[in-house]
Amino acid sequence: MPCLGQTPHAIPSRLPRLPPAHVPRPRLVERLATQDAQLRLLCAPAGFGKSVLLNEFLRAQADPGLVIWLNLAGHALAPEQLVAQLAAELGQDSPPLPAAQALQLLLSHRGAPVWLVLDDYPGHPLAGLDDCIDQLLARALPDLRLLVSVRQRPAWNLPRLLLAGELLELDATQLALDRQQHERLVNQLAPHSGAALREELWQETEGWCAGVRLHLSGKAPTSASGNHCWLKEYLDHELLNRLSPEEANCLFALAHLPKVSAGLCQHLWEDSDGAELFERLLARQAFCMPLDEHGTWYRVLPAVARALRHRISEAAATRLHLSACRMFIAAGQVEDAIEQALCAGQQEAAANYLERLGQEWLTGEQHLAHLLAWRARLPAPLLESTPRLLSLNAWGLLISWRLDEAEACIAKLGHFLPQPTAQRNRKLIANWQALNGVLAAMRSQAVASARQHCQEALQHLPEHDWMPILFCYSTLARMAMASGAPEEAQPYLHKALETARRQGSLLFEVLINLDRIRLLLLRGEFGRAQTLLEQSFALIGQRKQVDSLVLGRLHLVQAELYLIGDRLDDAERALKAGLEQAQGCQDPFALHGFLGLAELRARRDQFDQAFQELREAERQMHCRQVWRYVYSGVLNLQGMRVLARQGRWDRIEPVALRIQRYFVGERAWMAPLDYPTLPLRNQLLLARAQLETGLAEQAEALLQDLLEHCQTQQFVPLGCEVRLALSAAWRALGRADAAQLERQALAQAERLGMHGLLRGHACGDSNVTVDSDQASLLSQRERAVLQLLAEGFSNQEIGGYLFISVNTVKTHTKKINSKLGVKRRTQAVMRAKTLGLLV
């Protein structure tokens, strides 16, 4: 058969024209071309670009042969009508034979490849048409290939074709535009659309091409009233006119539900066999999109659902929500029951269902975002009506870093004391202590009180309250890291890990692993951190759900490791993946994604973009009501790191001094739980700023004190950075051992794999000067060869540039490697940069 070509030799004149603002789908075209199946079947609802894709595929053929395009328009036609239409297209008379034989005769012995396109094959063909096509496929004419677009899967013997390798079938999920293609279409139709509109349109249409076009067309009213909706009109013609009244009414109802199944429909329409009715809608391709791989749960495409919801009365919708609510709660699907209760206006029922949520629910999927949304829809008296509801809301607010709101929730737990029994009294007080301990630790101020609360809570919490137990262990471990005693963190993490495993909670096991990874990063054990990170990805992959909160944090920690190793492209991908997950569930840990992107932009000298990332981070923290001191310090610190790369040292010292005030004196704050090195890194930047402004002695004193802290707390990577800064201070003070300290620090960074630090030091440290021993290490000719090696010249190019032979170049290269103590030219270039021999 013909294969895919770069440029078509000739486009068949009978092919329909491509639509305006056409967005090519080369991946799908290639897939159609790669598998030489007898039948290529595109089965999807209206508007997914089935006909356009077939058109695009045929135009991409280098030598398509004979193309016969029959537009059947979904009309129910008899076999004889199909034969007549085919004969007319070929310019022949219809053979006086039964339809199946006539089709075969018309398409046989053509002497060239034949593409028969049945565009918009009818969902309800007249008797005999399906059998006629089935016989044609069974005959397997060697030069014939069928391209069929259809909205309802035809009753052909498709399993036989599949087993024979003669069927390629694409459905709506495969035909949908991907995000990049969606953006290209929007750019052509509405190039000035903002980011919010684009995101909303993507969420509503999910790659449905017609939906995007109709939505954007509807932005410009064409009627006097300005209320004309192209989408509704399109659905009337292309969907509703093809459904029976019973099917249409069922679809109008399903448009109000977040997900549907045959079982749910049977519950909603017992009298009319709701399951069978739903199966008919699926067969009609009525925009019911699958939510799972098993084909159990579906939902109406959001754009379609929005357009159809007005078709039933508000009272009918309320009855529907109540009925769905009862079914969901009976099936144990509490979240869906809560949503349906809220839609039905049953707030008390929704609050009652909230109490049924399990202990690890908050950290799974996108549940944190759900809880925050429900808080906005439920009145405060209901949210505060029981200790369990108060505790659930308080933990959610703590995870969201909304500390003031969390504190108000925790305080109201005291209203439920005393409890009827001493046991329940102890349990409530222990939960109150756990919440207060975590809150105080996150505020970084009352450290002793936070530690005492958590430790006393652990003594009295019953074993079945394992979630607050885990939060207490995690908080105590993170406090140990943040307060300069990381060796105390390991026992707490070990107990937490055992507890999570005994409870069978993969979610909390991974969350505790994130704390363990943080400890390894502080110690410079990057290899072990990477291994544990990969194990955590594997653990969370065992769950069927997409746990956005945990996945987002894993990706962001992976990005941090990539930045340490100077793998900037990998880091960017991980940062974007982590940010997408974190923002989807409203996890404030997204802050670390913006910090990472700012660092990445700064390393690429994209300083304006770096500051833009920090401004967006601050905006999002404001919008999410995050307690300001959780994020302000780290944002200022990253801003100073960007300024340092710009060499704007005069702007750093005032900011660093302002931050330092919080961490010195009798009422010194503890470092933030999520950024335990903040005070030390702030001191490092302050010392570097002083050094750059001529205060070398003050800088040295700060750095000596900082180095001692790093050694005491086993912060190995940070200590390496401090040594490099201290060597620069010693050089400014004229100390002879400055070069030795620098070499030691660089060697340690090399061993740890801190290639980002090495590259930054080699390229950006303006204090590095070449001492006389280093300058005389290489001859003038060797330095010239080395400079060209660094610029990527080959041996032959270097020889031509310096007018020497290739063998002489190789000799110089060997001497350079020997003198620098390396084995490869790339290592020689890196080593020379760290020694200041290359600019």
C-alpha cells in the first residue's frame, strides 16, 4: 500500500477541503500510515475531527492511487443506494447483481491501490447494509483499504479483523487534540485570549475540536439579543436529533452529575431499565467520556454538560441530586455523595457525610482542594458542629499553611470538653495537643511548646488515631532538622515509617519518605536520596488513583536533585510537572516549584523571568490565604540569590539583615520546617555581600561561624558552599592558604556531584584569580589548545586554526590531561574552569 510521504505528489480532486485554522495531527496521520490494516475505523462523537483526519491522511500519501470519498452524512441508506453512489463516483452503471457482489465487482481488479472512504457511516443503517460491508471485508480484496468514520460502532465482525491484524480503531480519547494542538488552534482563532480563558477552555473541551471552535465563535454574538449559542445549536443538530426522546431526557439528567455508570442509571431509572438506557447512550457516542480504564464510570464532556443542563427544571435536578446522593453513599463513595448533597441544598447531610472520610483521605488525589471548596460552601456552624469535623478542617488548614484559620478551628475544640467518658476526654485532648504542636512548629516561634505538645500527644493518642500520630512524628523530625539537631530526626522518622506501613498507608509512607529525603539532602547523600525518591515513585504508582499532592511533592524534590546536578532541562520538566500537580490540589508546596523555576531562570541569565516567577509565587500565596511568614523568608532568599547572580550585591545586604533579625537573640525563631537551612543560607549571602563591598574581615567572621554551624549540624553541601566563600575572603585578606581551601571545597563538590555549584563557581565567581602556580601550569600553546577544546573544536579544526598537525594537537591534549589530573577532554575543560585557567 502507499506509504506516508513528505510532500504529496498530487492531491485527489474529490477530497473535501480542509477547514480554516486547520491544526495538523501528524502523530495520528503517522499511526494511520504505519499500520497497513484493511479497515481503519474512527469512532467518536461529532466534532472530534474524524473526517478531517482521514482527509489529512490521504493528502499526506506520496501516491494515493484511487481515492473514492463517499459522504454518507449519517443517513440510513439501503445497500443498493450505497452501490449506486459508488458507481456514480466511478462513472459506471450499477451492476445488475446483489448489493454485496456488486460492491465487490466495482472495487475489484482496479490495477492500483483503492482507498474507499465511508465518511459518517450511519448509526442505524437499513437492513442488509452492515452485512454487505461485512462481506466486502471478509473477501479481503488485496488492493482495497477502507477508511470509515462513524459515530456509532458498526455491527461488523470487528473481532475477526482485530485477530487478523486488519483493524486499526481510534476512539474519542485518541482523536482529541493534545494540549499543544489545543493551544495552536486557540492561537489561530483567538490569539489574544488570556491564560485563564485558555485553561478554562481546555478543562471544558478536553481536546474536543468542535467545542473549541464553537465556544470561541460564540464570543462574538450574531443576533440582536446577543444570546445566540452556536454550541447549543450544534448539539441540537448533531446529537439530540439522533436520539430518542427517552435517550435525550436521560442525557439531560446525566449532564448534572459528576460521574455516571450503568449501575447509577439503573438506580435513577428503575422503571425504564436505566442501565440499558445508559448503554444505548454509550453506543450513540453521546459525549459520555470514560473516567477509568475498565469502562465502569463515565461523565458527560463538561462543555456539553454545561450546554444541556438547562433542559430540565431546577426541581427535577434537585430530585436527581438527592437520588444520586443516596446511591453514592450506599456505595461508599463519600466525596461524590457530599457533592450531590450540596447540589441539592442539603448542607446538613453534606456535613454529616464529611465525618465519614478516612484518616488518609486529606493527602490523597485532589482531596485537599475539595475540602477547601466545601468549606466555602458550608456554613461555619455546621463545620464546627462536632470535634471530628473541627479536627478534619484544622488538619486541612494546616496542610494548606492557612495557620490563622487553623488556630481558630483548634481553639474551638475546647468547647467540646468535657467528654462523657475519661477515655474520650483523653483522646480529644491528645488530638488538640497534636494539632497545637504542629501549628506551633509551623509558626517557628514557640519551639519548646511545639515539641512538648507533640510528645505528650504521642503518649495519649490511641493506636487507631494513627494520622495525628504520624503528623507528630513528622513534625518532631522536621523540627530536629530545622533547630540544628538532625541526628534526632532519624528515630522519629523510623517510628513514623513503621506506623505508616503497619496501617497499610502507601500515601503516608511516601510522605514520611519525603522527610527522609530532606534529611539525606541536608547531609549531601544525593545518591541515597535519588534511590529513595525512585522507590517512592514506585510505591505511589501502586495506587490506582492519581495522588496529586504526593506526586507534586515528589516531582519538585526530583527537580531539586536535578538542579544540584546541573541538569537544567530535566529540572525544568520536573518543576512543571510538580507545579501542575500541586496547583491542581491547591497544595501550597507549589511554592517550591516557583522557587526552583526562579533559580533555573537565573542560571540561564533570564533574570526578568526569574523575578516574575517569584512575583507569581507571592500572588498565589496571597490568594490561598497562606500565613505570610511561611513563605516570605524563602521568597526573599531566592530573590537575593538572583540578585547575586546579577552582581547586584548592594541590594542584598539590607534584605539579609532584615531576615537575620528573626533568627538571632533571645526570641530567635526556628528555621521554617520546609526550609531548614534558611537562616544559614541568609548568613552566607550576607557574608558574600559584605565581601563584595570590601568588608572582607566581617565576611570572614560570619563565614567562620557559619562553617562551624554546618559542621555541627552535618549540613555537608552547605558547608561546601561556605568553604568556597571563605576561600574568597581569605584571598581578599591575602592569606596564603586560600587556594588550598578552595581546592578542597571544589574537590568535595566534585565528589558529591554538585555540578551546579561547580559551574556557577567557574563561570560566575568574580573573586577567583589565577595564582602564579596555576598560571604556569600549562604552556602558552597548551592553553591555546585548551581554549579551543572548550569552544567545541575538533582536533582537525584546532590543527587548522593553530597551523599544527593533528598528531601535535593530540600530544598537547595528552599533556593537558596529565597536568590537570584528568582522563578526558571534557574533564580537562571543567577542571581548567574551576582553576580559573579558562574564562
